[in-house]
Amino acid sequence: MPGTPQRSPRKAKGAGPERREEILAAALRLFGEYGLYGVSTRQIAQAVGVSQPTLYAYFGSKDEIAAELHARAFRELETRLRLGVSDIDTPQALATGLRIYIDFGLENPDAYRVAFMIEGPHGRVAVAGPPDDSDVSASGHTAFGILRKTIADLHARGLGAGDDPERLAQSVWAGMHGLVSLLIARPGFPWADREALVDGHVRMLADMAMRRD
């Protein structure tokens, strides 16, 4: 259980149009440090310097806060992917997309934890697609769709490995997530040089996705 968060000075009633953002920022920091289930709305309110009733005026529950943070993380990832991957059906675009994903996670570890590493109802909303997609939010589904389309387009051009681009996309996603989550969760492990490790991992995953004649 977390200790009592550092209390911010109590804000005057009605002050601070940025208060919603302050609540989200405090929650993200606390969730990243203690996990979703180790933090209460009272502790979030204390960290912001507001009362619980004030917090509830902005968010109805802790899960609602987590849902907003979850969606924001995926929207940021989606934006980076769309800006960084212009020619989406080339082998180089795939490697670029993988690097964008990994860099996003390592640069935003708290957001990545909320989006990918914390179980809870915030990430489970109905989206169009197979039934199992109910375990991925709409924003997460869209971000994953960029990777899925890249691999499907490569497969359609005869450049993708295997006979099932959907399965391949999921395997590549799992490979990216594995590295990012381990680097975040186990920073004290004697990792190789991080830049070399990430570059080698990206090349390995991109090579795995390509057809070998």
C-alpha cells in the first residue's frame, strides 16, 4: 500500500480550470508507482490538494480516471505511429513503427503501465471486430490496427512471412510488449546497452515478419 501522498496546497473553491489535468497527472504518477489497485481516490485528491467531493465532480470513480489515462496513452501512440509511418506498406515502415512503439513505452513508462500492464475494466470496452477484441479498448484497437495493416499490406505484396498476417501481427506486438514491459519493470537487471538492445530487437522482429525466399 502506498504511503500518504505528498499533499498539495488546498486550492480555493472554484479555482483552477486546469484541475482535471492535475487530477489525471497525479493519478498517472500514483498508478505508475503503486498500481491501480494500490491507490484510492482519497490519495489522488490529497496529491492534487482537493477534497474527494471535488475530485468526484470531475471523475465518477477511480476506474473512470484510469479509463481516460488508458485512452490518452493509446491516442498518443496512435498519433506518433501515424506521423512516423508514412509509407505504411514497406519493410522499412514496419521497422520504423516498431521503434516508435518501443520508444513511446520507454519514454512514458507510467502511461505505458496504465495502457498495457494494469488489468481492469478501463481497457475493456466493446469495439468492432472479433469477440476477443472486447479486451482491448477502442483506442488500443486503433493503434494495433496500424501494425496489423502494415503487416497485412506486406503480406498482400508477397513480402510477409507465414500464411496468417493477423497471427503474425499479434506475435510482433507481443515481442515489442515483452521488451518494453521488462525494461520498465526490471530496470535493475544487468541489461546490455539499451540502444543496442532495442535496435537489435527491432531488427529481429522486422526480420521475423518478412518472407524468406
